[in-house]
Amino acid sequence: MSITKAFAQGKLRLSGALNSVSVASQQHLYHGFFPMAHETKITVASRPLPQPQQCPECKTELGAANEVYSRIAVCDHCGYHFVWSASDRVEHLADVGSFRTIGRDIQPIDFLAFDDEHSYSTKLILGQKQTGLRDAILTGRCRIVGTETVLAVLDFHFMGGSMGSVVGEHITVAFEYATRHHLPVVTVVTSGGARMQEGIISLMQMPKTAAAVQRFHASGLLYLSILTSPTTGGVFASFASLGDVILAEPKALIGFAGPRVAEQVTGQKLPAGSHRAEMLLASGHLDAITARRDLPHVVATLLKATVVHAKQHRSHSIHANELPLVSAHAPGNAAWESVNLARHPDRPTARDYIRHLSPNFLELQGDRCYGDDPTVVAGLGDIDGHTVIFVGQERRYSAHDSQAGEIQTRPRPEGFRKAIRMMDLAARLRCPLVTFVDTSGAEPGDESERHGIAWSLAHCLSTMSSLPVPIVTAIIGEGASGGAVAFAVADHILMLQNAIYEVIAPEGAATILYRNAQKARQVAEQLKLTASDCLQLGVVDAIIPEPLAGAHTEPALVMQAFQQHLLHALTELEHVPVKQLLARRYRKFRRHGRFLRKQHLLTRASVTAVGQGQSLLHQRKNWHLIAIIARLSTFVTHSRGHEKGLASS
């Protein structure tokens, strides 16, 4: 007898028996085959709600009279999020009438004849009876606020949302379908992990689904993963953790191993807050925690970014000769005055500029490795109706009482890795990247070294150099050392009039050169760190005018000027083919350097002559002078001229 025929006959024999099982007995059976549901006090809400239930968090009795509980299965009093069915999730997210299932009509089978307290076949039939689904998943194509999307939702009511052959197949088919039809994917996960009743074959669904997601990513499409309570095991450690953006519901139980398993294996009691969404957010593994009521709006905002706009002139772009510029006759500040203004505590920060440019900015967090760095703000926004990825270095006040009032301006490795994530997202969405530089340098401490600060800086530089989208950088405050340039490998670099861009802070240079930080004012002049210096050296492309007293005195005026320059730059760059854009960017940075080139090896006598300050042209007539050497006043400066416009490099 075939396995399929035996299963069908077994289903007929068991259906009558299951119809006579009471609700209480079904719940006992349910907790028997998936004890974690009982252990973590996960309460299942059904629609319509048959009877009042007690909130496990605040102990309030809930029922049909509670509007929020009845509508989205969230406690009206404390916000506890009950487990929700797949069909309710689809109804909550998808536009009315737009959801259509995709994939083959397949059913799970008990190919191992697995039997514990109850046979696997019995549990499958019970799950089907409780949910109306063939297995623990519902996949389809739908519209979410008008955006065509592939939506896959796991259902915890069906064997704890565990992933066996059918769930793995449906997830794989969903990503394959999305790849073929060039659609974004949204998954909503609630699962206990791999389905033990299918043995090692259930484990094989992890690489199977992960490979499907990887192929999907290679097509440059967006994957949004939503984690709900509980999300554990092989599902969490495969496709659910591969989202470009990962959201979670508040206080959701999330972890590779369930709490009970973790304590059993380690022999230690878990700390408070372990295996919760809030812990993962602090550890850099989530972009945001989003309440259920807000999910439709947040998901719609993210999906909107996947809509590729036809290339068109921006409605508010202006001609180059209309841009606000710094007058050549206007008085300017000396280097040390610019240093103080660039560091002024009231100076507008990256977040201020982003909010001005994009009031609907959606912040994303985490480096997916260790943590989140609040000195780097990043996320999605839109300018003039076009999606933009923002990444900015954000000055913030220390939260430690012992350092009250101290401004933190040094990004950690986590901040630079978060920036790299956003750069990759910009490439996937094919939208411009706008970065803001405002830092006294990368964090230099022991922990920063252990977490890979040099690696993070290097990969920021290399990623930006080859990013196939337009990049505009704005130096809005202090831009010190490698921590600044790691955000500034851009096609067009703007600099505020009183901002500074420096190889090292003047105090640091004075300490190294003179062993006296009090000489910082003197060194500041020599470092050539002002906006006018940087423009003359060809390091920046344009200066944004600001009041002599600083941007903080008239922030609205400065932000308006910045917005005009930014829109102009983006309008020019978005029409440049990618291959040409990358070639220009490479040449832009390839040309930086000041040195001497000669046709023959330098003789020892010539080295001595140079050391004595004698003219090189006098010593060796066959030398070709292409730059200058600092401090040798007898050299004639060779200037290639300042290349004008965005097409320069």
C-alpha cells in the first residue's frame, strides 16, 4: 500500500474520533505535541472570539467588548500581543480582495510513521481542522496599499508553526515566484522551528529556504521579515533572519533555542529580558520593534520604496546658476573660528537635516552583528517623491550622569556596519544614498578594536566606491580623520561654510607635533581644514553658505540652501548611466595626491640637494613637476585647474 493511500485511509478513520474530542482535550493534545506554547504562556486568540480570555500580562479579562482585542488580538490595557492566525494576518496587511494563493496544492505526509503520544498523522489532521490550512503556512500574491507583493505567513495554531517539507516548499516557491515576477517579499513568522516529526528532512528545509532567499537577493529585490511571538529554532536561523529589513512585535519571544532548551543545555538560568525582541534590537539584530496596529503603515512605507520611478526631472530642481553660493567678497572666519563653530552644541545635526528633507523618514537600526550605534542614524526617506537612503553621523549627549552634557561624536564599529547595511539596501532598491559627516573621529577604545573598527572603516570605503547608485555627501560639522572619510566616498560632496574637514583634530596634531595641545589654533591654520581650503584642494565640490555666526543662528535658511544644492546634485546624477557613474567616482578619488614624478631614479646627491632646499629644476632638468612638496617654497605649483560641475573628475 502506498504512503499516500495509507494516509488517506488513516485520515478517514481518525476524522470521526477527532470530531468527538472536546476543546479542552484538543488544547491538552496541542500542548502535548508542542510544550513550548504552554511553557512561554502564549495565548491563542481566535476570531470571532468565543468567550472572554484573561490577558497573561496584566490579568485583565478580555472579550468582544474590548475593541482592540477584538480587532487585532492585542490587549486594550497593556498592549500584550496574542498569537494571531495566518488568515487574520493576511486580512490585516493585504488590500481587501487582493490576496491570491500561489504555489502547488500539496499536503504533508507521515513518511517516517512518527508516533509519540499521538501519531504525526493525527496531529496533522488536528492542525488542519483547527486552522483550515493544509499546513502551517499561507502564501500568496497581494497588494499592500497598492504595492504588488508576495506575502507568506506562518500559523502557530498548526503544530506550532513548525517547518516541515510543505512549509519549506511553500517558502521556497514564494521566493522563486517573487524572483520571476520581480516582486518584493514579506514574511510574517511565528514558529517553534523545525518539525521533529519529519526528522532530518525538516532540517533540510533550512538550507533549501536560505538558498531561495539568496537567489532572490541576487535579483536586487526587497525582503521584509516580520518576527512575532514565538520565533525560534530552524525558522529563525534560516529564511526569517535573512530579511533586508527585520521587524518584530513588542516583547515577542525570539531566539534560536527556546528558553527552556537554552537553560537545559547551558545549565544556567537566563537573565531577565533574554530571548525577547527588545534584547535583539539592542544587540543590533532588528531594525525596529513595531506594534501590530502600526504594521500596515510601516510595511506599506517600506514597500513603497521598491517602486522604481521612471527617470524624470524633479519638480523642485533648480538651475546651477540659481544655487545659493558663498560670495567671494563676503567676510569669512579664520580656521580656529570655524573649528569652534563646527563643534557648536546648537549646530543642526544629521537628524535635523533628514527631518527637514523627509518628514516621513523611517529609521532602521542594527549592524546584524553586535549592536546598534546611536551616533549613526540611518533609514529610508523620500525627497520630492523619490526614495532615498539616509546615513548620517549624529552628535548626541551622553546618557551617563558622570558625563552629563558631553557630546558623543565618535561612531563605533556597529555604526559603520549599519551604514554598510544601508548602502547595500540602497543598491538593492536602486535609490540614491545621502550621507552626512559630523564626527570627531571613529571610536578608538579597546572595545572598538575588538569589534573591528578598522575592518568596518575599510569596508565602508570600498562599498561606497563601487555602489551602483548616486551618492551625495554633506559635511555639516566636523569631519575628522578616517571616521569622516568613510562616509564621504561620493559623487558630489557638499560642505557647509563653517564646517571643517581634517586629517586629524587640531588638538591631536598639536599634541603629536609640539607635545602641546595649546598650539591647536596655530596648527588649525596649517591643516587647511576650512571649507574654502577643501574647495581649493579639490576635496569638495560646493560650499553651502551659512551665517558668519554659524548655522545654528538661522537653521531654516541653511537647510533650505542645502536642500537646493542636494536636489540639483541628485537631478544631475540620476541621469548618469551606472557604468559612467562608477568610472567618474573612481577617477574622482584616483586623482587625489600631491607628489613628484621623475623619469629616472633619484640620485643620492639629489636627495641631499632636496634636503638643503635647493631647486629640483636646477638639479635635474629631466624631472617632470606635477605637484608640490609641502614646505619647499622654491617649487612652482602645478595646477590642473578646478574642474567645474558634477561631471568633473
